[in-house]
Amino acid sequence: MKLQKQLSRKVGGKEYAKWVLVIPPEIVRKAKLKEGKELKAEVQDHKLIIS
């Protein structure tokens, strides 16, 4: 898995970024996820939990 920072927009010299988590296709299949599926994220003990 890879966390990527992408430039979202640039306004008046200030850059705004968004973060994208790239999930390998095998994990997407095993989790039976579909494109556009809303996911819930929470942080527990410095760990990101996605459900």
C-alpha cells in the first residue's frame, strides 16, 4: 500500500493537498470493495483503521 500526496488546487500562492491511499487490487477483491464505496476511517493507538 502507498500513501500519496496530490496537489488539489493552488489559490493565491498557497497550495492545498489531498491524500490518497493506494490499495492493491488483491486486497480490494478480498474485501469485496467496489469503486465509489464510502469507507469509514478512524485512528486508534496511532493506527489507521478503514472499514
